[in-house]
Amino acid sequence: MKVDMHFHSNLSDGYLSKDELIKRAYDQKLDFIALTDHDRVSYGFADEVSKYGIKSTNSVEISSYNKKHNKSLHLTFYAKEISKEIKDKINEVIEAKVGLIKKQVDFFNQIGFQIDLEEMYKYYVSFGRKYESLNKFDIVRFMFLNPNNVLLAQKINDGNKIDVEGFYLKFLKRGGEKFDKYAVIINDYEVPIETCLDFVNKTSGVLSMAHPNVTFRKGGIEEFERVLPYYIENSGINAIEINAKATKIWVESILKNKEKYGLYLTFGSDFHKDGLDDGKHGYFGEQNEFISSELLKESFLEYEDKIIKKG
């Protein structure tokens, strides 16, 4: 059995169209795929892939926020039916994100960076992206194309050289050393985890903690295992993802906690584009090397019984 339950198209921050992804799934003989674009429900996708003999369901990757731990969290949500009420709530994130990007660019320009918002839009659209899908990392990546911006980034980094990812993590990612000084914040930009609990209750869906090996890379397994019970109780999380790039010790921790709390498992590559070899994102359809085909099949059938058969 071959599945990929977490990947992105150019409707969010991926670089391939839905049609291109479906063709790959067919060529690679995948049995089940779930399109999890950021804050965009994959309506109609299951019907499209069914024409190729591939199973799917409605799915989305939700940008959520845990106020208690001051942490952003990505949750992949799967349900046979996702209501307009839920879709509208998730769509608010997209609208807020567009405003957030504009304000962040304005702030950077005010302190001396040179970023033309319209040129940035054109740059990413030329790669097949949608302008409303852009995030703060995209700002930094575009910003660093200008040597003058690179020099200013070094200057505000206390004179030390810094690359795109380092700048993003330090200046724009929640919890970063200089986040409070340089990152623009919009209230209620992300869906509160308590609202996600309501989503699960209304749909009997599966809500999975996406790529915990990435989300908790700073605090590690210790932080993950410490806060997991809180998320299960307050956000409705009833599954954990085994990301294609998770290490053996991460897989062991996930499997241990799956049994401890009676959770489902989901399996995803978090594919965005070809050639993205950063240790966090896999290629489309990639399976984690530390899980057996028997475990994948057994775990997927548990998921399938809840979502596809019972709905």
C-alpha cells in the first residue's frame, strides 16, 4: 500500500497543479492521496482522483494557534464532509494572511529594506504560485534576492552574516530571538486550537498533528510528549503524522504515544516542489524509511474505517 496524506499544490505554497499531482499519483501507483493545501479545503479533489482509481477525501492543513504555549501549529484535517461554516472560518485565515504580508512588507520598507510588493507577487506567480498563498518565509526569500537587503539583514543581526532560513527563524517565526521587535502580528490570524476541537466534534473527522519532528525541532521529543496531552484535550487532535523525514527516534516516540492515547496515524511527505532537500520536506509519495508496509497498511485501514467508511 502506498499513500501520501500531506502535500501541497500551487493553490497554496506548492509549485505543481492539482492535475500534475494527480498524474504523478497515478504514475507512482499510489492507493490514497489527500491534498492538504494551507487553509484551503480540497473540495472536488476526491472526485477527480477517483477517476484514476485512487482514493481520497476532503482535507486541509489548518494554521492554528495555541495561546497557552504561544505556539503556532499546523494540523491536517480529514473528513468525509466539511461544512461551509468550517470552510468560511478557515478562509478567514487566507484573508488575514494577505493583510499580514502587506503589513510585514510595509514595516520592512520603513526600516530600510527594499521590497516592491507587486514585483514580489509577480515573481512568485511566475512559478505558478497564487499571491494570496504567500507567507513570511516567501518575503525573506524574495527580499534576499537584493544584495542591499542582505547587507541590511546582516546589520540588524548584530553585524553577523545570516541566510534566508536563519533570518526567518530569528526575526519572523514565533519564538525567534528578534520576533517581538521585527514581526508584524495580526490578532486572530490563525485558528484557535479550541475552534479545531469544534471542527472535529461536528464532523467526526481526523485531526492530525502535522510533522511533529519539525514543529518541535527546538524543544524536541521532550516538549512534544509534554504538551501532547494538552493538545489532545483542547484541540481535538486524534492523530499524529509520521512525516517522511522523521528520524527513527521520532517514529518510535510517535508510535509509543499513538498506543498510549489511542490515536490514529497519518503519513505524509509534505511535498511542495521537486528538489527541496532540506530534511523536512519529502518528494511526492515518499514513505518514511522506518515504518514497515504492514504498519502502514494496518494504520491506514484504521483511518479509512473512520473517515471513508463511517464518515
